[in-house]
Amino acid sequence: MEENKDEQFMRLALKEAEQAYQEGEIPIGALIVSHDRIIARAHNQTEVLQDVTAHAEMLAITAATNSLGGKYLPECTLYVTVEPCTMCAGALGWAQVGRIVYGASDEKRGYRLYAPRALHPKANITTGVLEKECRELIQRFFSERR
């Protein structure tokens, strides 16, 4: 059941990533779920906002904390199409996000390479959910720009 739910939410994160793709942004999408209810959706907006910190995860954290009225998210799950970078992993750690689910690994910029202990120590990590779809979208984006 959990796997099916993870795929369902990851498909919605992929819709956010597709929106980023359509806007010319690096296609990464994220959503934050609390007790099976989506409380935040976001996609990369670094180009439109001219802000290097406007990653999908950062925007989702801000929206989720605003929705819940507090800065900590221990009962929440972040779904993101690509492994978080070091900056996002640090923010997820500070926000105490209880569970992180991501699709494709990022061997070049992912947190596991540079900051493997950045997430909260109690965080539960699930990787590879809809990995193929997540990886194909980001690869298509970069191949079109080369």
C-alpha cells in the first residue's frame, strides 16, 4: 500500500517537474504531504525568480511551513523527482522533515555525495520511486540544451 501511495504522490511531483520543463526551468518537482494530504507543491523557479535558492524543495518547505503555521515538519513527507542537493538537504534537515522520497539519484550534485548527514537523523529516506520517469525527464531537458 505504501509503495502505491508513494508512486501516486511522485506522479504529482512529476507533473510539477513537467510544468518547470514547460517554463524552461530545470524540471524538478516537489510536494509535501501531511497525513495523506498535500500541503505544498512546487517546482524549480530559479530562472523566473532569478534566485539560485528557488529550488522545488526550498519553495515547498516554505509553502508547507506557512500552511501548518510552524517551522518544523516531522510528520511530513517530501516527494521530489530528483535527489536533493546539499542546500536543499540542509533545509530539509533544519525543517526536520520526517520522510524524504525521491525518484532519480543525482550523482553530480546530490546531497549523498557532498553532505550525506545533512538530513535530520530521524528522517526516513526512500529512493528510486518512479526513477525511470524522473531520470528521463531531466535527461531530456539537458540533452535539448546541449
